[in-house]
Amino acid sequence: MAKRNKTIYNIDVACAAWAHQFNRENEFDSPAPHVYEERCTGCGICLQSCAFDAIRFERREGRRARVLVITENCIGCNACIGTCPPELNAIEVRYGKT
């Protein structure tokens, strides 16, 4: 992992761990992130950054694994967005879109 990405990962994990101390009443105002399947390489960095078990991989025979955001577990902290490699930009928050 590049030094820049490792630093971002460490900061995001620390923020997510801090946020985990709060209950669901203290969720962020951000909606759950959206994963652009065509951009995602399945590297798993986002999965490692989520302290809430809100990101999972769905294995598919003959195809690349798909990243799923479990909205019931997601508090909108966006740690996964900060850890996705910037050249991929595979996870984003889409305000005003469903």
C-alpha cells in the first residue's frame, strides 16, 4: 500500500473506531455510499476500513467479486470512501439520488 493511502487508511480507521462508540441515534447525515461496480477492482481496502460490518463481498462464479454496502449496518461515516484508491474512485456518496 502506498504511503499516502496507508495514512488515509489509518486516519479513516481511527475515525470509524471513534464513531463506533456511538449508537445508531448518532449516525452521520451522509447517505450510505454507492459502489460503482465497473470501477471496483475488488481490492478489499474498503472492507477493511469498515468498523460496522457494512461492506461485504459477494463472490460470483466466473466474475469478479462484487462489493455490497449493507445499508442497515452503515452509519454514513464514509471511511470506505476515503480508503478507496483515488485513481479508481469506485465508492461515492450520491446526494439526492437513490
